[in-house]
Amino acid sequence: MDVGKLKCKYVFNVVDSKRLTLNFKFFISFLFSTICFAQNAETNYARSVITTLTSEEFAGRGYVDDGMEKSAEFIANEFEKLGLKKINDSYFQDFTMPINVIKNAKLKLNDKELKYGEDFIVKPSSYSQNFHQKEIYHFEPEYFAISLKYESSFIDFIQKDMLAQKGKHVVFPPYQFEVDSLNQYYKHWANFYKPEENQNRSIFYFTKDKLTASLSQVQDSIAEFIVNEKYYSKNLNIDDYGIESEFINNFKSKNVIGKIEGENKDSLIVITAHYDHLGKVGNVYFPGANDNASGTAFLLNLAKYYSKNKPKYTLIFIAFGAEEAGLIGSYHFVENPLIDLKRIKFLLNFDIMGAGEDGIQIVNSSIFTKEYELLNQINSKNNYLKQIKKRGEACNSDHCPFYEKGIPSFFTYTLGGAGHYHDPFDKGETLNLSEFQNIRDLFVEFINKL
Ligand SMILES: [Zn+2]
């Protein structure tokens, strides 16, 4: 239920009432339309932040076309406009990191040019390789599974596999083993062979699973494609392929940090969200609207609110870089803190904030039960969200490095929505933001009562 919308509807019904004089009608219409507009303005601001961060110019906020850099500049600029204070004279905390950047990738099978992100992706650790015409070796998962019954048949299978794969491209048909360790063996098959054996050939995994892109901080001597199962056939033709990747040892990234002083300056409440995403491969970029332009917009919304309403405790806002590569920005921050970590009363991390039709879920809420109870109380009193789902600890976003240091923290993400994740379809227009205002109001009251 959208309380904001309900209020506005009620007001306009009153305004329409025939019992009121024209002037009075005009006056309250003006008054309440300002209130209703103000409520929508919060979501409008979030929408404009998401539109900017997901635009092609920001190149998926990653490792090509200065995407991450441009995003950091944009956020610092918003901090400045909202009047957030700098720490040590800067909004930025710079750091460097290794990253394997997939700059371009193409694949043509059975005369069809496949689309990156939609039809295929490459493993993020892949190295550069151009097309080589070669025979294909089809790995046979059924025989592999059967061979596992006896040690002798397994050894036999491996010996045959070693001989048959030599100098060939390797194709893995779509197949799901019942035991996960076998799926792992399947996925890492090429790693069992020496780099020389994987030179000038590629590995092709066909899969039923949704294609979910990720990043790697290492480069392997293997070129691996993950392809939608609909392109698999026993008489597959590999017409063309190519991967262009670059291993950068010291890629420059940054965290963006701002401060709003509270009545009580001794304790700090830290609000965090990562602004980076997966970047761009060739001309396909990953907009990362839900992950995590939405969380960045949420953080900026809270900053906007508290720039006009002085908080009880001093608030520190941190937009982290390089989360998608393995929480790099937040680990860097806890190792090189610009604030006294011991003074942090509570940390709120937001990642994937664009939905909420099915409520929110909070990592660490079954650990910090007092804070969870408070949040639940506020929610039931105001009817903001359908549910606040409990969850234990999980090192899956930027709260984790802080939590590992003993800092009380929540990681909140929304439930529901279109379900696009780490693919080119996570676009701004797929987020309806219907619960955005409710979630913001919920956390404003929570922060005020901490
Ligand atoms: Zn994320």
C-alpha cells in the first residue's frame, strides 16, 4: 500500500467537494498539491539519479570508458549540491586494484552471430584469443557420470578424455549433475589442464541457467565461453569467435564519502551503497539499475532528507567503488578508515533497492534483534511494507567488511521486481519504484529512533 498516494487521493476528493467556496478550494488544492508533489519529488529525484547512472555515457559504471570515474564524480557533485561536508578536504578516497577487463567478445555458431549478455558471456578470467579453426571435442557428461561408479572406469574415462581433447576446442553440452561437486568439476574442467594445452583453443559451456555476468581479479590462460543451451547441437559449427581482454594490475577506483553533522557528534551512523557495476563489453553495457543505481539513489535520497533535517547523530555517507569485483572499496575503507570505526553506532548498507512490492529482506537482522524489532514496529505502525524478512549473516555486500570488524550493521535489499540481475536487461525502466518513498520513510524514522 502506498500511503503517500492514498493521502493525495483523499485530499483531492476533499478539494472536489461542492461544499467548499471556490477560493478556499483553490487554497487547499494549492497547499496539498505541494505536499503531494513533494512526496513524488523524492521518487523523481531517485528516478533522475538512476537515469543518469544507467545512461550509456556511464558505460555500466565499470572498467571501460571511465565509467566508474564518471559515476564517482557525479555522486560527489550531488554531495556538494546537497551541502554534505568533506572529510580531509575531499569527497574521495582513492585506491588501486587488479582487474581482468573483458573489453570485447564475439561468437558465431552455425552461421549465427550471437549477442553478448543475451546469448553468451565469457568467463571473466578469460584471456585474449582470436579464432582458430580446429576440430571439436564433445565432452560426454553421461559417460563421465557412469564412469564414477568404479575407480577403474573413472581412471579409464580420464585417460580417454586426456587423449581425445588434445589440440581441439572443447564443447560441454547443457547438463546438470545431481551432485554439486560434479557440476564444479564440469565447470572447471579446463583448469585441470596445463596452460599450453589450452593455448589457441576455446572452451564452450552450454547452459540452461540464466547468464549472469561477473568480474575477475585474475587472468587465467584459458578462453571460456558460456552459451545459452538453445545454440547447442551435436553437429555444432564454430564459425568465429574472439575475446579481447586486458589485465590491469593497478586500476584506479574510489570511494565517495560525505558527512552531515548531527546534534550528537560522538556517535556515527554510516549509510552505504556501492555505485559501481559490471561495465561494458564491446557495445553492450550493463546498466545495473537495480544493482545498484537504485541503492545509490536511496543513499542520495537520505542525504537529501538530512541536508534539510538535522539528524540526532552525525551521518556518514559512503558510496563504494568496485563492490562487484569482490567488495574492494569497502575492504579498502575498513583497512584505511577516514573515521573512527569504534564510534559507529550502526551501519546501514543498501544494495538492490528498486523493487519492494514483496517487502525487503535484511542480512544480519537475526543477529541485531533489537534493531530489527524497532524497524518492524515502525513498519507495522505505518503500514509501509508487506514484510521485513529476517536473514542471518552473509558476506554478500559492503556491510561485510564492517561486520567482520564487529560493527553492528544491516544490509537491506528489496524483494519482488522484474528479477534482472547482472545482465544487460537491468535497466531503469524496469524499476517502478512504487515502494521507494515508503522504504525511505521507514529508514528515516528508524535512523531518528536509533
Ligand atoms: Zn550489488
